[in-house]
Amino acid sequence: MHDVPQAGDATGFRRWPAPPAAGANVPAARPRRQRHWRSWLAGGTLGLIVCAALLAPWLVSADPTAVSLSDVLSAPGRAHWFGTDQIGRDVLSRTVYGARVSLFVALASIALAGGVGALLGLAAGYAGGALDAIVMRIADIQLAVPALILAMVVAGAVGVTLPNLIVLLALAHWARFARVLRGEALTLRQRDFVLLARLAGVSRIAVLCRHIAPNVAGVFVVLATLDIGSVIILESTLSFLGLGIQPPLASWGAMIADGRGVLDTAWWISLAPGLALALTVLAANRLGDSLRDRLLPGNRAVI
């Protein structure tokens, strides 16, 4: 292609654009390096939070459920780095153990939602017909109801236990997996390698497992990573409202709720779990964006 001349100057002659300087590609490379650095920072932050959750018994010595009436509302200090709450429980210990609960609930619910959603979405997209129509209409109904309202209604109806909470959160997130992976299956079933496998006599289940499922693994990983933050926020919201993790287990949402009435005098009760919640969600979302850029470089509009 020929260069397009720019507008003429005062003399009436057209000026051709100047050749690019030797270091003209440096500004384009800098944002890429910045994204790479931010991705490593997000991954490192999330990794530290996961390690703190796994090593909680060795990182903190205080019992998160131990009550000490002599240390009620103690300010942060040497004895209690993040202070204590209204009944003398160590806030740092409860924040670290709350990470274990939040991450376990998030990973378990995402695994359940992703497994069910992927199975239904791939089957509906590949088989089509009545199965596709039924699955997608159910997904549309679920997506039409806000996740928080759905969770509150179901939690009030079936009660709140840890297994019920995991199933409840999975119920609120499976439809997104089903819809996105169904679209991927619709595209892949028209590809040559799938058509050739069908002509060779390979069964539909074998085609789905050997050819379609491996090609949507990247989409599944990105979806699961991006959903970590939303699941943790939903679980914390339910715990904040009293419909999530129940005492004596520590939960970030319940800790924030405990401190809302004494923010003017004991601000540290809500500050520590609030910061932990914000850092975890930001790190998970940033890591999900980075994985999307790497695993789906030419298909970012899918998610």
C-alpha cells in the first residue's frame, strides 16, 4: 500500500509523512510490559492470599473463635496487630481464617457451577434441537433473576449450611458457563476436524470429549477465574446479611457486618476483612483479564 499524503501547507504543496523514528515502537511495547507486570502482581497477590489461607494455623497463633472479655475492642497493638472485636476475638486471626472459608466456598461453587454449566452448554450447543432450546430457556430464566435475590430466596427457603451455600452459589453462576460454552460448541461443530471425525464414524460423545471439550478449555479457565471475584462478593454479601457463613466460622462479610455499628470507635474490625476482600477480588479480576488476553487473544468479545 502507498502512503497517503497529508494536507498541503501554506505553499500549496503536499507533504508526505515523515518516516518513523528508530525508537517509534517503544511506546507500543511499554503498555505490554505494564500489563505483564500487573499480571504478575495480581497473580502474586492472589497466591499470597491463598498461601496465607492454607498456612493459617502456622501464621497466626490466636484462635479465631476464642472469646476474651478482658480484650474487648482492643486497638491494634503488639498483642493484637489488627485489634479485637466486641467479644475479644483477634481480628487478624479471623481475617486469615476467613480467607480459608471464602476461597474454599468460591472454588467449590465455581467447580460445581462450571462442571454443570459446561456439560449442559456443550451438550446443548453440539446436539441442538430440543435439548438446546430447553437448556437455554432455563438459563435465560436464571439469568433474568438477579443473583443476590435468587440467593436470598433460596437461602431463606432451604436454610444456611456450608454445603447449601456452595450449591446456592453454583446455582447462581452455572448459566453463564452454559451460555458461553454453548456458543463455542455451536462454532466448533462446523469445523472441518469435527465434521471429518463424524464422517469417520466417531460417536457424538467421543467427538464432544476428544475434539470439542479440549478446544474450549481456555474459555472455561478464563470464565472460572473471572467468576472468583463475583462469587466471593456474593458470599460476603450473604454473610453480611446473615444468610451466609454462620458462627463460629469466620467470614469476611460477617466481620464487616460486626464492625458497622462501631466504625467511629473500632474501625479496625471492618477494615481488615474489607481490605482482604477488596484485594482478593481485584487480584482475581486482574488475573482473569490477563488470562483472557493470553488464552483468547483474537476472541476477547466472547467473555
